[in-house]
Amino acid sequence: MFGKRSDGFLVKNIDPVVALTPYIMPMRCDAQVMLKLRLPYEPLARYVAEKRMEGHHISFMEIILAGYVRALSQMPEINRFIANKRYYSRREITVSFAVLQNMSDGSDKENVAKCKFDPTDTIFDVASRIQQAIEETRKEQATNSTLKVAKILQKPVFATPAVLIARILDRYGLLPRFLLDASPFHTGLFFSNNASVGLPPVYHHIYNFGTTSLFVVIGNIEREVGLDDQGKPVRRRMLPMGVTADERVCAGIIYSRFLQYFQRCLSDPAILEQPPEKVFFDEGHSYSLPPAKKLLRRKKKREKETA
């Protein structure tokens, strides 16, 4: 309340024109813009193959999210969200994504993972955090907070009033922290890999509930004939990506710089193997996470204690 939230810092210095947009477009569905990116497939595939030979299992999703984390470290304004017509800078870098669970009866059941990152993370750190989140979420008896809340609200008699109350509390920044952590809709980016289920990319809507500012979906590989540097026709494969963004979050020029930097990272993923030379924070509000390796050691220690 009064501009304070547990998941974000109130942005104080903002362009007057940008600050006016939430009043003109009060909901995210009013302000969502969509675009399609097409990334060269061969450099990504070669990088995945090279890392696998070195003993690192890196996926396309992990490369993309590592590029997102690195781009945020340089343009932190993208990590903002709007609540009650006010601008906030997130206190962390978060990504939500759906995960198919391993069910013993062979049935298809989805869970949602929510992964946090540090702005200094390398691609190996990002991969480690994602793999740990997927491993914990994919278990048949997974007990992550998102699933717990969903099970409680699976009956309409509870869901309708609970969501209404949650909307009101969220609007004024009074939603408890454990619910913010459980909600996959309170995230900077929602990611979906449609290629894993044989589908093309889509332009997914941004949820009005929560704080999601970006939705990214990758799809099946597309083939085309293009021109090389010498003007000769060549066959090539492209990775299509559908992006939906809340245009109110920041000025269009910042989105442009963000996408250019993001695509530069994906054109040569090797640059993500080293931490950024400098990290920029929105209005000086810094945040950090324990190193990914330290998290893995803690996990192994807990597993030994419970064995």
C-alpha cells in the first residue's frame, strides 16, 4: 500500500509520457504488442553440440533464457512491471515455464516451474538453476508452492472468491510474499517451448493477473532460402520465436536496444560463458542470489541428510 510492494521498488524517475500510458491503457491486454523473431538455428545447434562434447548439457531454452538474463543485466528497465498504474522495478530476475511431469501411469500432467536468476549468471549458472527447477517440478509427487496453491483452488467454490481477493490485495501491494513466490503469473518472463510438443510459435497473451511483462514462445524449426554475404542463395534453418510485451513498461527505444543485445547474445552464445563486465541496476536497486554451484551443494547435502 502507498506504493510499497514486497516484489518491487517504486520507480521514481520516469518519462512523463511513459508514466501516462497506464491511465490510457489500464490493463496489460490493452497494451500488449507482438512481434516475431527468427534466430539462425545452425549457430545454436553447433554450440549445443560443442558443449555436449565438453560434458555440458545445454538446451536451446537455457541459451535463450541466459540471453534474457544477460540483456536484463544491461537494460534493467525491461524488468519493470505496472501495478495499480504505478511503475515498479522487480527485486529479482524470475522466469516461469511449464514442465511436463513424469507420471507413473503415462498420463500427461503439467506443473509450472518458477526460476530465479542472478544478473551476473553465466550460461552454465542459468542452465544449472533451470535444470534443478525442472528436476524438482517434474517429479510425480512434486510439492512446489505453485502446485500446492493450485490444488487448494481447484474447486470453483474456493477459486472465485480467492482470486478476487488476491486481485484486490495484489493491486495494493498486500499479497503475502509466499503467494507471490507461488504464483507463476508474478514473473518477469513467461516462457514456453512449443517445439517440444511439435507446435509452431504463438503470440501468447499477457495475463492481466500478476505482473508478467513478457511472454516468449519458440516453435518448430522453419526452413528457408536466403542470401549469404556474397549474395548467393543458401538453404538455412531458423528458430521462430513469438514475443508478446507490455509496451507500457518502458520507452520503445529501450525495447529496441534490449532485443538487439538479446539477439547478439544468441548469435554467439559463447559470450554468455563469462559474467558481464558490468551490471546495471534500475535506479540503484541491486539484488543478488547465491551462486548456482552453492545451491547444488546445498541440495546434495539435504539429499544425504534425508537418505
